[in-house]
Amino acid sequence: MAALFLAVTTVVTVAAQPAQAAAGFTVSGGRILDANGNNFVMRGVNHAHTWYADKLGSLADIKALGANTVRVVLSSGDRWTRNDAANVTTVINTCKANKLICVLEVHDTTGYGEDSAATTLAKAVDYWISIKSALAGQERYVILNIGNEPYGNTNAAAWTADTKSAITRLRAAGFEHSIMVDAPNWGQDWQFVMRDNAASVFAADPQRNTIFSIHMYGVFDTAAEITDYLGRFRTAGLPIVVGEFGHNHSDGNPDEDTILATAQAQGIGYLGWSWSGNGGGVEYLDLVTNFNAAALTSWGERLFNGANGIKATSREASVYGGTTPPTDPTSPSTPPPSPTTPPPAGKQCTATYAMTGSWGSGFQGAVTVTAGSAAISSWTVTWTWPSGQQFTNTWNATVTSSGSAITARSLNYNGSLPAGGGTSWGFTASSTGTNTAPTATCSAA
């Protein structure tokens, strides 16, 4: 949760480092992979467990509405009642029982430097180490979000060194989980401290297994701000999720439609704030009224049931034994080959085209590329527009046009795919009438 601040426009391009093996979730080319090596895109909500410890049954309701992830608010005891190892074990087991990925976060760090009650990232690390017994062996199901919004606007530049220190301490203590780090400026990074230092923070993790989390409230009230911020992480090959966002806020009116559409088009995870129990004038951020899953608010209807929302785009993590193919949830999955047909030899790929939204004469689309039975190092997608369509913008691919003939090539961070692995690229375009989908073909090297 954050207050309103003016965004600045200084930009820096960053570069990613390769992922290394870990026991659970990993990062590769800016994508999050589950323990089976399959793409995983978070679709879920935040739940304020530490303040509503008797409402853990809400996780079943959250799952029933289609979520694949829940971000759970915990306390280190520095500010609210401490969630001890036994309680955290209960939380994790409840997540697992409902086949949800559990993102655990310490909320006591919120607004450090500006809020005198907030504690440091170092104290949050002390907490994680103290409850390590609850977390060890849960790497397949748990992502460790070190501390919520760990700086306000006072000395936010210190975020970089403190975050690096927190990551290296956790690794030295033996944690092999994917680590998530929130931005400063109450999570909204309006000074771009996280964005401009993300590459060095990622490199400070010896496992190269750190995920960046941006919170989108009033600072992100235009489509340009949203697409630019998320797009820069994508271009740099660094993993980013929208760890919190809402449809309204006291600091301004976030553009939730663009947040959802951009996240879906680019295969970026999102976690809406929050299930229920908000106070302090932001009760409108409740997704359901009084923890009643049958009483969705307008925000809940939008997030769960609206365009690019949870119900339409969520895919359960494959670690729970699901059979959903491991592609980004930007389009229908390509069906597996018939059991009687031998798998194709050599390096091959398929491309699935889908229209994900439309308005007037414009529309948005996504193309999912899936490797065949062998790993590939690059891919090329081609098609011919059948109805005179024209691109207005593209991302996550180098796209060239020659008349109606289209060629899209992978970038340095999304060309390498394991056997059966997938990625996606997106675009906006215009049509002059009939908007017939093209037939896309894919070649690999």
C-alpha cells in the first residue's frame, strides 16, 4: 500500500544473469519456472493473515475462484503479533491442501525510514532465519518475499545495499527458495531505485533466483507508465511481478485494465490487494465483503471474472500434478500429439495466435511459442495477415513486416527454451473490418 508521488523519467537498461539450479522455483530468462521446469505465471490475491488469523479458511475460497497463488501477510513480531514457525507451517500446509503457491511476506518493514514503526530488512531476515524449520523442504511450494514495501520515501536509495545484504544473508543461512523483493517508495518505485539497480541486485544472489515485485497504485495511473515499467524488466530479462495493485486508491486512480492486459500479454504474474479486511479508508480494496466468497465487491468481480482476470487466465502450478501444458497463460494451449504418433525429431516449435482484447478498430494479441521434444536456442514465427491488419506496437520479439507478411524473431532472453517449454510475445494492431486470425508457423534453431 502506498501514497501518491510524482514519477520521474530517468531510464537505465539492465541485463540479466543466467539462472542456476535450486530445489524449487527458479528463474530463467526473466521467466519463473516451477520445480518441474515449467513456466509459472502468478494469478492470485493477497490475504492479511497476521491480522485475521482465524480466516485461514479463506484460502479455499480464493482457490475456488480460480487463483493459483496467494500472498500471505505475516508479522515478525516487531510491529504486530509474531507468526511463529508452527503457525507458518499451518499456513504452508493450507496453501498446499488447496494447491496454491504460497508467497510469504513480512509486513513489519512497510515504509521503513518514513514510518517510525517500521522495521528493517535485516530484522526481517532475522525472522526468516528464526523460522527456517517451517520453510526448509518447502521450496517447491513457497516463495519467500523478504519484506513488504521495505522503504518509504526517506533514503530510499539505501534499498539497494540493504536488499543485496538481505539476499546474501538468506543464501548464507541455507535458504534455497526463490526470493521476492519489493520496491521502495512504499512499493511503487517512483524514484526507479529498484528498476535501475535490479540487475546488480539479481547478480548479488549466488543462485540468480530473485524475483522483483512492483506495487501499482496511484503512481501507475496511465497505460504508458505501466507498459514502460514492466516492459523494461522484460527487455532486460529480469523477472517482475505485480505483487499488489488495486482498482482505486487514496493516492490516485490506478489503471487496472492496463495492468491486467499488459501482465497477461507479457506473461507477468499479478496479485491483487486484497481478499478482505481492509480499513483506514481503503475498504474499497476488499475483493469480498466480510470474508464472504459469495459477496464479491466490484473490485472482486473485476479481478476474478473480468477481462484478463484470474478466472480466465490462471493455470495451476504443475507441482500439484496438473496436466496443463507449461505455457504462459496468454492463449489456449497447443494439444499434445496423439499417443500413436512418434514425437518429431530435431529442433521444432509451434506458435499459437490468440486475440486477447479489442476496441473499435484496434485489438491486442499474444503469440505463445512452445518448443518441441528437444530444447531450442531461438525461434522465428511467421504469418501473412489475411485481412489487412497492421501492427501498432509489439513487445518480447523483434518483428518485421513486408506488406502483409510478418516475421517475429526471439530476443536474447526468450529464445532458449527447454523441451516442452514455452514463452510468449505480444502486440497491438488495427484492422479495417473482418479481423480473421492468421495461421502462424514456427521454426527453431
